[in-house]
Amino acid sequence: MNQEEIKKIIPHRDHMLLVQEAEKIDDTTSYGKYTVSGEEFFLKGHFPGNPVVPGVILCEMMAQSSCVMLADKCAGCTPYFTKMDNVKFKGMVKPGDTLETTCTLTRSRGNFYFISAKGSVNGKVCVSADFSFALIKNEE
């Protein structure tokens, strides 16, 4: 999927659409990709002269990628973060890097979905986390 196709699944837009390509592997796994240009708003102050993608942005990239596997369930809903656990930062993501995310659905309960995700650059895991989100119906 390209960004236009991803926009049909999640409500994020510039400058918060943080997945450039995505693929639903199967009903429990999705893959996403984002290449850091160096021009992103979050790099302007984090950190001048030594830009590093903030951890919260890495988590958002993984969360957005995970929504692709639930595309058929997202129609008419907005995915909201409800919890993050076991977040670990193992390497920096800098301008020029391509973060590749792999997200796996571990369980679901009603409109809550539980995901285990990893983000890697050149095959090296830079971030991992377990998180959940709820699909909330949009108000008409």
C-alpha cells in the first residue's frame, strides 16, 4: 500500500502520517516502512546538530503500521492508543534511515486489539513494544 491507500484506513494526515508503505501479510501480521528525510517537524528540536527520531514517534510509526492488518475492521472507526508496555529502545533512528516495522496481533477482545511490534533499520532492531488500541466508531 502507498500513502493514499493507507489514508483510507487511518485518519492521520501530514505531518502525522508516519508510514509511507505498508503491507498486510496476513490476518495477524503487517509490515510498514518509513524513510526519515531529515526535514520532519520532530527533528527540528530533537536534537539540533544531532537529529534523532523521538521514541514516541517510533511508537506511533509502529502503531500506524499495525492498523493495516485490521483494515477491514477500521472502516467507520478511528484507532486510539489505549496502552503501551515493554517499550525498549535499542538503537537510534536518524535522517537517511529507513525504519521497517513488523507488527503482530497477539489477541483481541471486543474492539480492543493487542499488538507486539518491532522497528528495525538495516536488520537491526531499534525499538520494540507491546501496545493496545481501541477501534472507536466515528460520530456521524
